[in-house]
Amino acid sequence: MKRLNVRKAILPAICLFLISPIGCAKNEAASQEDFYNVIMQDGADPWVYKHTDGIYYFTKTTGGDVTIWKSAQLTTIDAAPRKVITTGGHNIWAPELHYINGAWYIYYAMDDGDNVNHRMYVMENTSADPTQGVWKQKGQITDSTNKWAIDGTVLQVQDQLYFIWSGWEGDVDVQQNLYIAHMSDPWTIDSERVEISRPTHSWEVNHSPYINEGPQVIVRNGVINLVYSASGSWTNDYCLGLITADVSSDLMDPASWSKRDQPIFSSENGLYGPGHHSFTTSVDGTEDWIFYHVAKFNNSGWNREVRAQKFTWNADDTPNLGVPANPNLPISLPSGETAHIRYEGENGTFGGGAGVIPSSTGSGGSKVGQFDMPDSYGEYSVKVASAGEYILLVRAANGTEGGEGAYLQLSINTGTPSRLYITNKGWENWGLSTARIQLEAGMNKIRFTKDVGDVELDFFDIKQVN
């Protein structure tokens, strides 16, 4: 079994008193208005939609179905209740949830087990809540060419509907272009497809097949910003590009669309291959946020995670996305979100060889490691004012050899332990593990005990479910 390079736990100098010969505790909690920008430790093609009631609905590629998460806040989506919707197909990619003319629509790519047969499909739900009611298949959505198609999205502008997607020009996987077509209703294309972008720049054609995909639109002051993903999605070079058009122009005319010659969001700060994104706003509506996926580590290919960060606007009403936020620096919570209560890992009681170790990337300069023995644990005293359901957000890392996933046993007071999954990204490459837990009013004991694999813990946050 692989151990950390520091063999013995170093008890923190700030510990106020000894609890036992095997550990110490301070158990201080602090209200935090920040978070580290992992939203989901596993996932790709994130789509988040904020409805008129302020609720966020989230989906991503799950492969065999469409899953919708329902959350009142952005940073707790991973722990939100979810609804699984069957499709009857294979290789379900990049679903999107839209609310159009009083009904919900899910657009998704699906095939019969053979990628060459990928096409776009749509289903409808007339319930007020898309996680309730019945989803009805409306069938394939296509133009007359009926060519390979993925990553469809809907643009609503000037009282018109348009469908934008990534597709092949012919029947062979040479390159993916972006196409637009007019829609007569949310499930019907009533025009021929028109090409508005193909890979031409050096950063779009550096891997084969050449790719333009993942189109997303956001409109500001009459400017349609079509932000898309380019280059090989399995490489570190995956990035976001920009095409713009005026809302008053003929969007079916390719000349109405102007393409930038440089990417607007690419690898930085040790994060690789950012792409296939979506846009939303903060809880109070004052901030704009981008959700995107990145590779979990250098050259991890399609092994990806979901992150999010705030962005601003340029003077020409195009998005200024900046660079992927440093994964080891906290960023402010979306405006309007309630604060997290943070418990640093080093402020617990430890046993079975687990203990505190210096960390160059840990939030407090330390981490808890050496969960090597069956009885290795870290235990924390957590005090809350009222009993109820809380969300637990754990910043943890998995360095198990062979790339295997790992688990900790999570115990709350005297309840039956549950398993907390930690994805494999390597030591100090922190992810986010979440759970919904029940706490009693007053003092509670939260214990993390070794289960499977080799893990380390930086801190955990809790916040009460709204």
C-alpha cells in the first residue's frame, strides 16, 4: 500500500490541549464566504439553468440516461436531489434542459451503440417542475440532411427559435462544424442547416479529427455571443472560442457571424483542457458565472471534473472569462449564497496512525493523511443550532496506485456508517466529495475512517439544506 512521504503525523503547534496520546483537537469552526471551485469531482459537459423561481437545474453527460439535479444554490449541486430519466438509447451526450413557451425540453445526443449514428433528440415535460411529471419523447430533431449531430442547443431571440449544433459535413468523421437552423416549434426544424463555423485556426486543427462543438449562447446588449469548444476534447489543448452576431442580423446568413482568431479560455493554473461550458447567474442575479469541465490532471483525456467561476464583460459586450481559477486558492461564493461553516482537517482527534501533515496546497497549510490502517480515523465535534438535514462538502484527495477510486467510512454520531467516495486524481490534487447528513441540535460527532484506497483530507464544510 502506498503511504505518504511523511511517515509520522506532526501534531499542529496551534493545538490547545491534548485529547489523548494519539491525537489533539481544537474543533474550531469558521464561517466562510468562499469555496474551492470544484463543483463535481466527476463529470463532463455541464449544463445549469436558473429558472424564474430561482431554482437551479443541472445536468451533465452520464452516458446511459439523462439526470437532472435540483438545487437552491450553485456550490451544493453535487449533493442535490436528482431525477433520472431513461431514453432507451446509448451514449447519451451533453443533455441540455430548456424552458420554452411554458414547457420543459431536454435536448440530447444519442446513438444505437455505434457513434456514427449519433443524432439529436428532444423530450418534453409540461409540469411546473422538470423533476416531476412525465417526460414524453418528441423524437429526433434534424434538418433534411440527417447527418451525424451532437451538442444541440436552442437560441431564443427576436421571438424566433434557432437550433445550433455540432455535426459532420458528410458521413465520415473528418471534422465537426457548427450549424444553425430555424425552428417552427421546440421539437421541429423547418429550414435547411447553415454552416456558421468550421475549424480553421491553428488551435482548432492541432488534433485530428478537427473539432468545433459544445456551442452555447449568451446575449448582452444586442450582441449574441456564441462560445464554443475547439481542438481535441481528449487533449490538454481543448479550449473555448467565440463567434458573435447582432440580434437584428439575419442569423441564417453565415456572413452575420464573426469569429475570433484566438481562444478566449484555455489551460492555465495547472488546469487542462477547459471546455464544454454553460452560463448562469448567482443566486441574487448580480453576477455571471461559467460552469465548465477540465481534465482531472495533466493528460487525463476524457477523465474530467466540473468547475465554476465568476466572469465579467468586455466593453464590446463579449464575455471576459479570464483563465481557469487557481485550484488551490479560494474564490468568493456566488453572491446571495449562504456561508459555509468550515472545519479544518488538522483540528480533529486522530487514531490508528492518521494525523496531521504539512501541505503546500492545503487550505491551512496542513492536511490529514496516513489513513493506512483499518482503524485509522479523524473525528470532529460539530455544533449546530438546530436539528435537520445538512450538506457536507469534503475537500479530499486520492493517491491510490493504479488510478482506483477510494472511500472513507463516514459516521454521524452513533448512526450506521456510509461510504464517501473520493475520485483518483493524485496526492494534493483536491476534489470534492459530498453527502447529505442528519445532525442533531447541539454537539455532533463526525468521523472519517479508512475504508478502501489511500486518501487525505484538507477540510470539510457544512451548510443547512434550505
